[in-house]
Amino acid sequence: MKFDPLVFAEMNRRECGDAYDAMAWVTDPAAMDAALRRDRLLESIFSSQGSDKGWGFANTKPFTGNLSPGCQLCGQGLWSCLFVNNLCNANCFYCPSSQKDKSVPGTGSLDFDNPDDYVDYLNAFNIRGVSFSGGEPTLTFDRVLTFLKTLRHRQTTPFYIWMYTNGLLITEDKLKALGDEGLDEIRFDIGADRYNLDKVRMAVGTIPRVTVEIPAVPEDLERLKQVVYALGNMGVDHLNLHQLRCTSFNREKFMARNYTFLHGPGVTVLETELTALEVMKYTLDEKIPLAVNYCSFTYRHQFQGAGTRRRNALMVKKGYEDVTETGYIRSMALTGPAEAIGAMNDRLVSAGCDPGRWQVPGKGDRLLFGSSLWEHMDFNGLGLAVSYFNTALRPTLSYRHPFKEVELNPGKKVVIERRAAERDIPVASGMIPAFFDRFVNDPGIPGDPGSMAEVSAYEAFRPGLMEYF
């Protein structure tokens, strides 16, 4: 989605419905004050001595220490989250969804009641990381063990596997069973149990990597400062702090806590981001041996969706198309008189270029080409237009869009649909070199989209933390 504050505000208004006007949206003065406070916190974090620090994934994820292998795979788009159920035994005020159905294990729109089908899906889409989530996975612990055993038994290249849990049903026997079957990491939401660390302590030494992953609850800041001391002392590897996301399931509870709401591709809570950065700064100031990362909503919104799009796009793109950093299919067209296009076609033939990398369709007034042929293109007197296509993974055909069936095994197929996102965006002649430098020659480097904002929405991640508005 293109970055437009007015569009986001209207989208959020529709999402929130009648509650919108009663919500405490950030004011301009408060946004300015909060942005200054955030800048000071970040400056303090990154100017501190004695600890590794960095920005991950287009500067949307600040971290200290290091990122867990699971977080790295998530950002790289090589991760699948298997929801083993949709049932929970906790009552966290911040939960963004309903958790009242045992359901069938699944990921995205796909159900996988057979773990072998799931492994075939992972292999078909080159996925290397798997997490078990819910609901609460331990409520269907047999499912977790069945899938974990199958993954380990059938892996060719090792999967990195972790599990999320609130810890309420964790026992030493369950931890031993998970460890014996090869679970790499366990992540505890200790907020579900009033920050009780008994189960976390129990896991250290049994599961190779132990992480605490919680939302940064603003009113719990002082409690969190005590918690990080304990986590560092007991040998916990990582603390992942999330930004609170407001949905219809938690909105009234957030409003009762007098949170300040922010616009964006999703409604978020202002105070939670500042709380996460305060905790990160505190661990550095106190020299607590604990790696901390802040998982902002702008990171999750951009990178998790991009990973799915990219996997799908690579399987359905045509030979003369490319896949952008954000996972969209890019189709570039040289446009102009048929005679000039014909001459360019002859030029590519004479150069011995791979004929699968370009096409002259229809009336012959355009030449579709992939980025590897850019050096052969002569734009003198011709134009450049760029189209983008999105993809969707479905369990069955909808017959509404072009599609490709992907056979996972003789008994299981999935469908990738291809949908036009934007067609024939013209690139001004004076901007063609800049388009090449920014998106074709060296993609993936964060930068100001400038006058190319229309294509940048599909080409590149928007860098940095979200503006407050």
C-alpha cells in the first residue's frame, strides 16, 4: 500500500466504526513530543558502549546483542507459522484475535491436518524456519509433537523450529519431550501469567534457545525493568518486545487503559513503542546480558507479508518479469512506435539474448523485458512503463484470476493466483536512470522514494520506524 496518511486515517476510521470518535488519537503536539522522545531514546541506545547494536530489515527493527535465527528467517521471508489450534487458556487483554476454536492446523489460508502434506509444502516453497503457534500450542500438545517429529524425520536441509507458549501448561516432561524431538527454541509470553518466570527458568538448559516474547505494556515498565534483570541472570537468550496492535477484539480494553492511538496500515499504541525502547535502553545502561529487539508493527506489516508474496511470485512469474524486494512481480515495458520496438527486438536477437527474457505482444508497440536485459535497452525516443502484480496462495481455485496449481504430493495441491496491483505506471524519461539505480541495479538499500513514490510502494521497503500521526 502506498504511504498516504489520509488514506490510512480513513481506513482506520472504517475499521474502528462507531468507536473511532471515542478513541484518543494522537494530536499533532503530542506526536511531535513523542517523536523527540523516541529520537532521544534511540540516540542513547546507539551511542552506548560495550554492546552490539544494530538495525534490522530496512531499519524497522532495532536490536541489541543479536537476533535469534528464527527472527532472521522471519525477516528473510523463509519462515512459516503453523497455527496448531485457535484455542487459548489465558485471557490477555492485548490479544488481537478470538481464540475459541480447536480448529485444524494451518498457515495462512491453508489447512494441514496431515503433517506430511505440511512438510511437502515447506519444501515446495523453500521454507527453512517453522514456528508452532495458536492459540496455545500446549492445549493440543500431541499435535505439536506429531508435526515436530515429522519435520525432523523428513528434513533434508535442517529446519529451524520454535514454539510460542504462554507457559501455563508447560511441565518438565513436556520440555524434555520437545527437546528430545529437536525443538530449537521456545518463546514464552510471560505477560499471560503476570510475569511469572518459573516455566522460563525450567526451560533453560533443556531447550537450546529460550526467548521471552511479549508486548511492551506501558503501565508495566517498572515491572519489566525487574524482569530483565532476572532474565539476564538465568541465562535467557532473547527478549522480543512487540508493539501493541489495536483490533476489534482488544479495542475496548485499550480504551479503558487510556492508550494513545496511532494511524498507519494498522492501528497501534503510541506508548508501547516508547516503552520498548525504554526497556532496551535500560538493559544497556545496567549492562544486563540479554539480547533485546523491538518488533515494530511497521516491520511485521512489511516483511512478513513480503516473504509470502516473494515465495509465491517466484513460482508464477514469467521469464521476462522480475520479483521486487517487497515480493511483487514487476513487468517492465519499453513503449513506442511498432517500428522502433521491432528494431529493438532485432537488436536483442542479434545480441544472442535469451528469448525467454523478453516478449513483444499484441500490436507490437511494446517490448516486455526482464532486468537482465537492461544494458541492451535504448530508451532514446521510447518510454518505460512498469506494472506490478500481487499473488495469493489459496487451497482451491477461485476462477477469478490467472492461477498456477502447485502439486505438493499426489494427494495435495495448492493454488497461486496472480492479481494486477498497478498497471503501466509511466517512468518519466529523466527518471529512467534513477529508476535503474534505485530499484534494478542495487535493490534492497533503503532510500528516499522522492518523485518515484508511486513505484517505490511496490519496489522497496519503507525504512525506519513509523511516523506518529
